[in-house]
Amino acid sequence: MKRNSLVKRYLVFVLGLYFLAAGVVMIVRSALGTTPISSVNYVMSLNTPLTLGTCTFIINMLLILGQFWLVRGRGNKQDVVEILLQIPFSFIFSAFIDMNMLMAQNIVPLNYGMSLVLLLAGCLVQSVGVVLELKPRVAMMSAEAFVKYTSWRYNKDFGRTKVIFDVTLVSLAVLLSLAFTHTVEGVREGSLIAAGITGYIVTFLNHRIMTRKTLSRFVPVLKPERYLW
């Protein structure tokens, strides 16, 4: 693979991380909850001095440690490299989250309708980020990689494992919120809406708008694999 091609693909991946972070922040600012993948991070940030980006990085590091445990005795050097590569990208993603949280600190929806519009816009932006993250096929974020290695280790379907993973995160977020404040914070109807429609938006963008043919004009992309979300 040519060096210029690889560099371009990594740049597209990082651009995808930015859109993904921006989408997460827009959903958070909608005040209707957050995505399942960010639910524990968000509850931690609400109840500790840590920022959302810092909490995201901590959770990602725990997921990376979990991946090393999952590949023990059965993984190879490529698996180790893939897991280690997640560390710098997790840092970049976390920095993008904090940067966007700072930029959006004055965004306060005036009514429920505006909150809903912001939520849906966040889902769209996040979906663009997911497609840009997956298309170059140079790396995976820690949450998806953790699900990947879990399904591989225990010979389970990826999609079913992803659902169990998301439900577990939301449940932990609810329990943490109850432990901290005796009320449920950070998990609302927006969490269900985001979980329910994001996959469909990504599928539409992936197959109708941001296709391999379209993106190849700007960056080399490989033949897409089965969609993992």
C-alpha cells in the first residue's frame, strides 16, 4: 500500500472521529440524554470534576485492557498492534469531545422541539463520523473493537453482542446515576431515539450517499466489510 494512500486514509479516519465527537456533544447538549456508548462517561462527568472527554478516555482505556484479556492465549501480533493503535486515537477522540463541549457550552435549547431538532442533528453528524471512521478501514474505536473481540472469543454474533454491550452500558449508567444522585441523569428518551435511528442513518449514508465510489474521489477506500454498528 502506498504511503500517501495510507496517510490519506488515516486523515479520513481522524476526520470521522471529529464528526463522531461533534455528534455526541450535540446529542448531549440536546438535554434529552446521550448515546448508549457515552452514557457511563456522561454520568461520570456529571458527578465528578472530570470532563466528558477525560471520562471517555478512561473508559476507553478500560475497554482496551479488556481486549488484551479477551485475546490472551489466542491472539496474534496483528491483534496486539490493532489494540495498541486504539490508544492514540482514543486520546484524539477524547480531545475532540472536550473541544466541542467547550465550543457548544452556550447551546441551551429553549424548548422541547429545539431539543429534539438538536438531537436529530447530532444523530446525523454522528452517523457521518461513523461512515468516515469505517470506510478507510485503518483502525477501530475501543468500544466496537471490544465487542468484536468479545464475539470472537465466545463465538457469538457481533450484532447480538453489540446489543448486550449497549444495554449493559446504559444499565451501568443508570446504576451510577442512582448511586450518585438517587435520580436518573444522562439517560432519557433521547438515548433510545439515538440508539434506534443512528444505525439506519449510517446504513443510508453508507450505501446511498457516502458510497465507495463517491469517497474514492477524495481518498482511497477498501472494499467495505459487513457494517458493524
